Amino acid sequence: MKMRRSLFAAGLTLGAAVVAIPLTVGAASASGWETVGGGPAVYSSMDQCNEEAAQLKADGTYKDARCYIGDRGWIFLEVLS
């Protein structure tokens, strides 16, 4: 009976960890990033967006900048202040 309680407690601990880790990582990676531009009228290619992101980082305007493709296939620039 004691072994069953130990296994049950270990299972609950493992289950809580499996749920908590992705929630914590997702919140940490999303904090601070802000979309500042994009769409079909702004960037015609990912290279163009990446060049602007590199320039913003080199100037020291933002800590970091990155480009991503949105749901409609449009290219967006987001920055980390």
C-alpha cells in the first residue's frame, strides 16, 4: 500500500511538471516582444525585413529585432525594447 501512495505522489508531481514547464516557457518567450511594422505594403521579402532588423540592432535602437511570417503570409518585424 505504501508503494502505491509513493507511485501516485510521483505521478502527480510528474504531471504537474509536464503542465507547468510549457506554460512557463511560453510566457517567458513572449514577454517584451512588440510588433512594430509589416504587411504586404512594407516588406516585399524576408531579406528586406531582416536587413531592417539587423540595422535596428546595430544602431542600438532595440535590444533585439526579428522578422516572422504571419497567418496570411505577410512579413512582420517585431522588436525587444
